[in-house]
Amino acid sequence: MNRFAELLDRLSYEPGRNNKLRLITQYFREVPDPDRGYALAALTGTLSFKHAKPGLIRELIAARVDPELFALSYDYVGDLSETVALMWPRTPTSSSIKEPPTPHPSPPLATLAEGGEEVAATPSAPLPPPLQRGGVGGGGPLPDAGQGHNKPPPPTLTEVVTTLATLGKAELPAQLTHWLDELDETGRWALLKLVTGAMRIGVSARLAKTAAAALGDKDAHDVELIWPGLIPPYLDLFAWLEGRADKPANRDAAPFRPVMLAHAIETDDFATLDARDFIAEWKWDGIRVQAVSGRDDDGNIIARLYSRTGEDISKSFPDLLPSFQLPGAIDGELLVLREGRVQSFNVLQQRLNRKSVTPKLMKEFPIHLRAYDLLADNESDLRLLPFVERRTRLESFVAKLDDPRIGLSPVVPFHDWATITAARADPAAFGAGDDAEAVEGVMLKRRDAPYLPGRPKGQWWKWKRDPHIIDAVLMYAQRGHGKRSSYYSDYTFGVWTEGSDGDQLVPVGKAYFGFTDEELIQIDRFVRRNTTEKFGPVRHVVHEPDQGLVLEVAFEGLQRSTRHKSGVAMRFPRISRLRWDKPPREADRLETLERMLKTEKVH
Amino acid sequence: MRPQDLLVPTPAGLCCRLGGFHIDPVRPVERALITHAHSDHARPGHGTVLATQETLDMMRLRYGDNFAGRTQAIRYGETLRLDDVSVSFHPAGHVLGSAQIAMTCNGLRIVASGDYKDAPDPTCEPFEVVPCDVFITEATFGLPVFRHPDAAPEVRKLLDSVRLFPERAHLVGAYSLGKAQRVIALLRTAGYDAPIYLHGAMESITHYYESRGIALGELRLVKDIKKADLAGTITLAPPSATSDIWTRRFPDPLTAFASGWMRIRARARQRGVELPLVISDHADWDGLTATIKATGAGEIWVTHGEEEALVHWCKTQGLAARPLALVGYGEEDESASTGGEDAA
């Protein structure tokens, strides 16, 4: 557990993706089975322990420490698991004893013993006896007991996971207490994060699998493909990655297939392309998914929903799974449909990343799959067929399913590039109708393209609609992380609005990319020379009508927000240009954004 | 005699009228007794300064020869009479030369401990318990969530990281008086014998430590080294420098920070620290409470830090306690050119 805790601890501070990978891979290399397998399960979110709730943790600590000291500490630390981990009282067996550094003239030994008595008697004193210092190492209850002898070893990760899997609710408090007594601060923190399921250390399941794959110089994709057939602690996976065994077969009835991706089209590309070779579809602003179903050995239908990277996201969409009644694999877009109308991404987002999927959530955000490709139909793999043939198979497959939750993504008819240019500019007028607000451009797919994994050249093109652009004024700047830690690279920008005493700037968003390295150096220099105040890591940058820096900000969409003073929040904002030429007074106004909001009909 | 007849908090700092002196005054005074050389405790411009030789030497290094009208050095354990009060200095274990100041008058003894720690430190005299009636304690880490681990495993974390990321430069933020030298000494104890690099602001104090017989191994100034040659090295720098333009001279710098504050995750993240090292020159909660008990004092005055929790704890132990609400300690601007050493 301690080695796992050390990994979580280190990951929680590491901002860089590659460095996170190194740390995780290193862990997998050093730690033997089955611990590392359970670690992989924990990092991929495969484990869940239903009985451990924050309320229980609170009860455990309340019984052990002075409530006022707990309140002051919790207030200071701001995180329950962390507060509990840090202030959990040391028991005689879990605290090491350091000799005081100097001979002390007082108090006599009798006082020491008395102090020890008091500790036991008063819950408000979570302390070792006076002058005996705790540490992370082991130690006995007596000063002359050898380090680490009388102490039971802290639990291994495997012990924790396997015990929790079988433990009843009533036994949990005593078991947790026991472990908390045995672990050090970091170990306790990791244990509490693990059992309450709130890891939040910035590691996705994908990243963890990538790190495991790196152990055998494999691609994350290879792991993803066999993942559905694997179960913790993944002994077969590690054996294969270390070259000790063959690749585990994916005997899964509903396996993921690597997805095909599109290139962004540039204006120049059209000159070399013939419109007659292509089929056009709307590019939906939803979540790309793959819906797969198959029959297991007993003939039962197994259905799964995968993300574009192959993560199994079935659990989040229990309302959609029963619709996949026919064996096959659909490539499509996840959308929220209300009264037959596709809702914007903002609405879909409220359905995503929820810890629990409640009936209310499912009712309020009815989920829908808009299908645009068919990779398998019953037993036959269709991926090598030309797109135009797959499309025909898809149409009859969707018709056969005959389910309101699964619809066909329509083809946009066109005969030349001018037509599709016009359709992209105004989807509503070219057949998208009321769904137009969920359209973020058009897709152009070669009629003869097979379904190829990855991003093959010249087969699929995406042509996104132009982003919205506004001119905003830089208001605050914050330093970045990692390589950017010495640069002011996170910018809060604002637009003008009528205030109580004339025009004032109100913040409307934050952006930390879009600029070149050269531009970053320029902005950094500007920030340093024009700081009016500092609040910790944040600099207040001059923003007056005739003094300041105007940033051209590009963004994909806008939604109302109660969290922002301005009442609006941007989707995917980035700095598209630096307007050194423009005085701040000429930057955009909040009214401009409010008008956009109206035309977007965002909910 | 009541304690407040001997010592009172004033805007200039703790004042002993009977002895005609202030302790660690934040404003210029006639006669100042200074616990240690950190700049929030040791300020220039006093008439006479009484302190340990090390504290005086380091004040001179920082503020120049004219930092005070007159100076007088006092040894640990030596007793001096100042008007009606006898005064003695005792090791505080905080940094080199740091002292607690004991004042005795008419059988009443007050100990002002300044900043202190009871954990081992190879770069200074260990803390000594001074029995007294009133004990004035700091409360920088005066919450039970602050329990500093042993320093050795923290230093091992740093060395493990250097091994795992040999192409990156490791920058360790550390206050330039005390913490930096302690971290270097700990690295040497852990067997690290490669050159250790220093930010220019640490040069003079570090050389002073060496001149007092504290062996720190081979040290080099960063400014003389080419960027590529700093891969895989360890550099000590004032905390403010580790997130400043200065770091651009390093290849893919990894930021560490050696401080008791690093116990709290949010604190480390706010500063963009990737490798927090919980190494503190202040007593942790267990150290504070154990020390308070060991002094045998019946009355505790609590200053700079988390006074509320410590005062509460004292009361649960049947000790009279009050916060002093002194201003001006532990609040030094870290971006001062010398590198702040406000706390930790």
C-alpha cells in the first residue's frame, strides 16, 4: 500500500503527461503481481467499494480527536481525506520514537509516564507522550525497542482490495481503523482516496493503460483491444507485456474496434479533390462512440458502448444499452435528443461525467445514438468494404433495429463544392433543420474508403464551421505549470460592459493556448512590465481604455453560466491573435456575446 | 510579580521595560535582543543589538557593517544582567545561531523561544528545554495536521526523482538561511556526493555556514554553468526564484520545495510544486505540544501562526494561554532579493 500511496502522491503533483507515464510505468516495473494489477485497476476506475462513504470517515475521526481541533484543521486543509490522514492519532504501535536531540533538564521520567496516561484518557490529545517524536518509520512502544519490530507491517494494496471486496458493511469501520493505524500519512490519504473512490489525481484510465503498455513497448491501443476480456489483477496482461506469455486472447463477445479518424480539410485541398468521389454528412457536436453487441457462449446478447479510445463507457448509459439487440458494431455520435431534436453539446455535457446515473438524469437528458458507419453486421466484418456499401448495410441495420434511440445520420446531398460550402455555412437550410445547432461542420468521406484504423490520408475529411471570434482585453495572468512554470501563460480576459460608473471590463473567460512560443514570450514580457497588483500566483495586468493588451479570442460556443460574473461561459476558448495594434477601448462588449447567446438558442 | 510586569507586547515587538530592551523588534529601538538572523526577526537600525555571534555575523552579511549602532555577542548558557533583569540565551534548534531568550526577575522566568524546532538538524545546536513560568511559543505549524516526517526519507524522495528523471534539472526551493544548508547537509548524509548548485542569493550565507565548520561538500554557483550541464543536477534556490524567469536557464526544470507547508497538498499545488519535501525548521504540532509540557510553564503565550488551535489545546491541558497577536513575523515578502525566510 505504501508504494502505491507514494505513486498516487507523486502523480497528484505532476502536471506533465509524459512524466506521469514515466512514474506509472516505473511503478509497474518495480512492483510485483498482484499489487501492480490492483493498482492498474484502481487507476482505471475498475474498482468500487460501495460501503465506504465520507460520512463513515467523519465518524471515525470524530471519535478520536477534539472536535474543535478537527474543525480548525479541516477548515485549513479543505479536504476530508487529507485532513483525516494527517491528523489520525498515532497508536503506540504505529509511532516511532525518536530520542530527544538533547539531554533535557526536565521533566523527570515520571512526568513522561504521566503524559502517556493522559494521552490514553483524553481523546482531545492525539499525541505521543511528551518529547517522544513520531515519524514515518516503524518503532516500538518503548524507546529501546528496535525500529520496526513490534509493528505489524502495513497492509498491501492486494490485501486492501481483496478484503474490501468481501467485507460486510458492519465490519468496515473496524477494518478501516485497523489500516489507518498501520499506515503513515501518505498511506492513509491514499487508502481513503481509494476506498471513497475520489482519486482525482489527474490520471485517466487511458493514461494508466498507456503506462502499462509501455512496460512491453506496446501501444495503448493493443491493451485497449484486449481490455474487455481482462480482469484484475491482470496477471495475463503483465505476463504478456513482460514477454513471459502470449497475448491474452480477446474472447469478448463485444470487442472494440480501433476507430477511423478524419483530417481537417484546408481550402487548398479542394483543388485536388473531386466532389463526385465523396459523400457528405453533418459533423455532429456530440461524443464519438462505438456501440457493439455480440452473443456470448450461451447465446445471450452482450452489449457495450466504447469511447473513441476504446474505454468501456457502458456504465454511464444504461438507458441506451438495451437498444443494441442485434449483433454488430455501429460507429456513431452520442447526442441528447428532446422531442426529436438534437440538443447542443452544452446540454449533452450535463449528462456526462456523472458519478451516478439516476433515473431523473436519464429522463431529463434522453440519450440517442446517431449512426454513421457499420463495422460489423452479425458475424461479418464489414471494415474492408467501400464506405458506400457499408452505408447501405448501415441503413438496413438501423431500419431492422427500429429503435427511436438509434437514428441514422443523414447524408447531405451535394454535387459540387459550392453546394457543400453553402450547407456548411447554413446547415438549417440544407436539411439539418432544428438540429442545426448541434452541427459543427460537415464530414466528407470517400465513397470507396475502407474503414481503416487511425487517421489515414485522404479518406475522411472534417470541415468544421468557423469559430466565433471576439476581441477581449487581458485582465489577469497566471503562471503555467511544468515547463511553463516561469511564464505567465494562463490568461483571464474580459469585455466591456456598462457599470455603475461608466464602462468597465468584466471577465468572460480564460485561455492558456492558441499562441505560438514566440507570442508567449511577448505576452509574458508584457505581463511582467504591466503588472499593477499581485495576488499569490496571479498578476493583475493593466487594463484601461487606452492601456492594455487586446487578445483575439476564438471559441466554439457560448452558454449561460451562473458561475461567472458576466453570465456567460465560452466553450474551448483560445488566443487566436495578439492585437498589439488595437487600443482596449475598441475591444468587444458583453452585449455582443449576449446577442450570440440568443442566436445560439443555448439552454 | 505578574508576567505582564516583566514583558508586554507593543507595536515594536515584545518589550521588557525593567530590562530596557525589546525582543526581535520590528521597528528600530534603543536596545534589541535578537533570537535569530531571519529577516522578519532580525532587522537593521537598532541602537544596540545583543545576539549570538552567529546571528550578529549573519546580520552583518545581509545588512552591511552598519546594521546597528553597537553589537554585543552572547554565548549559549551565559547570563547577563540588564538593569533589573537577568537574561540568558539557549539553543532553539531553528537555524545556526538561533536562540531562545530567558528573562528572570524576582523569581519569575519567561522564555521567549523565537522560532524553534525539536527535530535533529546537523547544521545547528539542538533545541534545549528551559524550565520557566511563562513560555512564549511560535505557532507556525500549530494545527494537528502538521506532523513533520523524518527528514531523511524526504531527501530520499528527491534523490529517487533525480534518478528517475536524469535529463531534468531539479530545483529545490529552500529559504536561503538555514533550510538550504540543512538540505545540503542532509543530501550529503544520504550519500549524495555530486556537486550541488546554488542560486547566487545563497552564496554568502552558505559560505558562512562552512566557515563555522559545517561541511557541505562541493558547491557551485549556477551562473557559471551551461544549461545542458545542469541536467540531472540539484540546485538550491530561494523559493521565489523557482517559479521565476531565472528557471529558464535549466533544462526541463522540476520544482521541489523544502518546507513544512508542503504537508498540505493545496499549498504545494498553489505554488506549482511538483515534488513537495516536508522538511521544516519549525516544530510540528507534536513538537509544540511536547515542548510546552516539558517547560513546565503554567502560562503559555502563543504568537505568529495558528494561535487559535494551540491556545485551545493548552486550555484542554489546564494551562493558561493567550494569543499575543504580534504583527510582522512570518510575513516577509518572499521575493525580496535575499529570498524570504518567512516561515517553514
